[in-house]
Amino acid sequence: MTMVAVHELLNTLYVMTEGCYLHVDHETLKVDFENETQLQVPVHHLGAVVCFGNIMVSPTLIHRCAEDGRTLVFMDRNGRFKARMVGPTSGNVLLRQAQYRASSDASATLEIARNIVAAKVRNSRQVLLRGARQREEGDPGGQALREAARMLGSTLTSLQHVLDLDTARGREGEAALVYFGALDHLVLVDRGVFRFPGRTRRPPRDPVNALLSFIYALLRADCEAAAEGVGLDPQVGYLHAIRPGRPALALDFMEELRATLADRLALTLINRRQVTGEHFEERPGGAVSLTDDGRRLVVIAYQKRKAESVRHALLGRNVPFGLVPHVQARLLARHLRGDVEHYLPYMSQ
């Protein structure tokens, strides 16, 4: 008997078993599999529906989601973002005009991008220092982590003097190489399976990269939804170049959260042996991906992480981690409107 993976978490419905059929019956969303209804959820309970792989959605449900402003996200079976369905463009047109003006202003773009890079580097450094503190004195892994953290500290200092966007992007790239070069020292168990030789993607070539890519896909969808939710155009960013079909602003927000949300979650799942080698499979050509059970496990862990409270320095209080992208989108909107002088990115505590 096939186990149907459907999860309703934080007002988001995740459908992960290929072959499911989603449709609406009056005010109820139904999930059918092999002609049997597996789940029924009142439509008004849901803020988003996320489909993994070959999931069928009725035209009536698509229209209903569009009319209600409910997000419908499609990912491939490995969690790579494919499409996001939304209704008519909404939001304050004046805000979007301000967003576009800032993206055409080299000085405004540089300031926002530089702040995002600074947050990413600082948050990455915090992850490395946290790992170093858990090592014995004199441990080579701890020394490597502290040295990488020192290099990231130097990058932070140099960012203050960056005067153009290309240099800011270069500093970000250099910091990423240092950070990912040290990340292997944070993997403490099952070294035969979870060695991390460096970041690979499209496709990921090992279990750690497969896990990171899957969590990044979940985070990207959340950041895109956050941008849309405040009326910003997710395609127009500042650190990431604008390209057709690329949610540059969502990718900008992701940079602030990769280390503290995605990377720490991946490391926790590995080091607590919540994911094992059995949760991964190798595909033709050397690509590695999560199995169905692995994806289910990671989605649940990701949602639990989003429900945890974290300290937001600017707000001066704790908020659920899942709300941080929405907070940052609103902070950027306030900056673009001229309500605050600078965009202040998320800094982990």
C-alpha cells in the first residue's frame, strides 16, 4: 500500500506523493490518490499549496487560488523550484516604482547589496564560530573553523570600503568559497557518507549538497512569497543581477538566511543522524537526490525550524523564524518608501 505524503504545516499544504490529484469541492480542497480521497482541508485554512513532482491540480482549484491570492508553488521531485502561480498583480504601485528607481540608482543598489553581503558573511561566520566552540582545544577542525572565521571577519571589514557593485559581489563570492571550504569540519558523524568537498549544484554530486539544495529550494519559495506579500516585485533585486525568470529579490533575501536557517538545519539533521545514507539516491550522470522518505523528513524538519522563535535584533523581540523573510521584506519596503534611511538586513544573534 502506497503511503501518501501530505502535510498541512503553518497554513501551507505540502503534497509530496506523485500521482495525487488536487481539486476543490465547494469550500474544501481535496487530495485524491488512486481515486480515493486522502485528505480534506477547508480552503480558507490555507495560505499556500506546494506540489512536489507530478501532482495534478484541477483548473477550478487553480482559478480559486488565483482569485483568493493563495500561492500555488510547483517544485520538481527533488525540491527544485519550477514555478509559482499567483493571481493579478497587486500591491502598492508606488512601492514598486520606488523599487525600480532604486534598482536603477547605482548608489542605492550598492548600499542595499553591501548590507546584504555583510549580513550573509556575518551570519556565516557565526555558524563557523559556533562549531569551533564545540571542538576540543587544539583540535585541527576547530583551528580550521577559527581561521575561516578570521578570514570572514576580514571580509566584513573590507566591505565598509567597497565602492562598486561588482566588488561587493566579488567579496561575497570570496567569502562563500572560504565558508564552504570550512563547512566539512562541521559534519561530525557518518563521514563516509557525508563528506563535503565543496558546493556543487545543478546537479548536486553528494548527499550534503543534495540536502542543501533541497532546503534552499524551500527557502527560495518562502522568500519569493514574502516579497510578493508586501507588494514588491520578486524579479527585481539588488545584489543579484536581473535576468528573465530569475527572482533576484527573493535570492537577495535568501543570502541573509542561508547559513542560519538552511545550513544549520542541514548540519543538525546530519549530526543527529536524522538523515542517513538511506535517504539519498544516486541518479545517472552522478547526480544525488533525496528519496521520497528523505524529502518528507526534511520538509517536516524545515517547518519545525520555521516555527522556532529567534531574536530579531531590530525588532527587539523574538519572532518565528518563518516570519523573518516577511519582516525583511517589510523593512526593505519601508526603506524604499523613504520611511527609514537604510535597509537593515537580518543578523543572527
